[in-house]
Amino acid sequence: MSVTVEYSTGELMAAVMARQLRPGEVAIMGAVSALPQAACRLAQLTTAPGLWFIAGGSGAVNPHLEPLVASSCDERLLNADAVMTLPDVILVEGRGDLIDVFFAGGLQIDIRGNCNLGPVGSWSHPTLRGPGGVGLPFVARAGRVVIYSMSHDRRTFVEHVDFVSGPGFPAGPGGLPGGGPSLMVTPLCTMDFDPGTHLARLATLHPGVTLDQVQEATGFAPILPVKLETTPAPTPEELSILRRLDPAGLLRSGASR
């Protein structure tokens, strides 16, 4: 007899992101990072022992994360295996040979995986100005990039970003020094990138989400796979770990469809 365990969209996204990580890798993330923090800690405790992760804003290396905090700049993250200075964090981000996975996001994300954390609209008169990229320009040097967003709508997922803070795949000739974007994780679905065109391709729909919902909420037309799969739900073990790490319920609020 199977038992259905209730979970939140944030918990599903954290589990999906954790499954992208491998033993012994080094991952890094930016400021608004509860999801990748949770994913990294979950991976360390399950499928990726020996994983290292850096909570960028604090410089914390392998923060112990009990409880989970909303920002990588939170001083509680200093309870960690080690702490780096911010200049050293930036230097490490620029070393493509050191970072296996870069978790990235943006106010805008486009069909090629470009991320914008700068101005939305014109440069001189933006309708919205983001916090800036800081280390995000270095994503092109990482082994691969996992992009995540806590919202999925046409304002976020656009055909072309207004400003490139974190580069995805180039439209013209030439490539990236690193592996480029590998997956986008949203409250509705996951998208990977077609190896021939480097355009976003719908990979899985989250349980209960329809293709029409994704297409209506996306400002570009992702490539459709031959067979559309459903995102695997978090296992009871994954949920148990996430809820121990997150007693305040950060992952049970905030992600919107």
C-alpha cells in the first residue's frame, strides 16, 4: 500500500536541485539562497557525500545549516567548516577549475540561460533595478550552472534578458569556458537545454502542473521533448532531512506558481 506524503513546492525544488550534485564536487551560490543551501546540505547527507559548498555572501564553507536561513549573508552561517573573506570568494568564483556547480538566478532569465540581476527595461531609465551581479558574471567559467527561480511568470522567463549579469549560451559562434547552464528549476517545471541549439527544453512537469500552464506562464516557447516526464516527488527520507534542517518552514513558503 503506497502512502502519499504532502510536500511544498520549495521542498520539491530543493530535492530536484540536490539530485544534480555529485560526491566530491564544489558548489557555490549567491545571496538569496535558501533553496541551494538546502539542496547542498541534503545532497551531502544522501547522494553526494564529500560535496563542498560555499554560501557566497558569508564566505562560509560547508555551513552546518541547522536551521536553514534565507540569505547566504546571514551571520549564523559562520558556524561552518571554514570561512573565506569576500575577496577570496570572488577569486574562487573566477577560477573555473575550482567550481563544479554554480547556482544562479535573476530578475529575468531567458531561453539561452542568460540571467539578469541588473536593470529591467532601458539602461538609462529602468523600470526596475536589481542588486547587481557581484560574482554572477563568473557563471560562464563553472563546470555547469543550475538556474533556479522562486516564481514562474512571463516577467521572469523572457525571450531575451534586458541586461546580461550571468551569461548563458551565446547566440552566435563561440562557446563558454565552462559547461554552461544545465538545468532550470522553477515552481512549475524543470527545463534543460537542447544540445544542438542550446535553447531551453522542457524536461519535466511538476506533479499536478499541465503543459498549458507552463506555456502560458513562460515568455518564450521551450522546445518540447518527445516524451514529457513528471518530476519525481521528494522521497520520505529527503523530506525528513529537509524538515529537520528547516524547522521554520522557509521551504514551505515563498515559491509561487
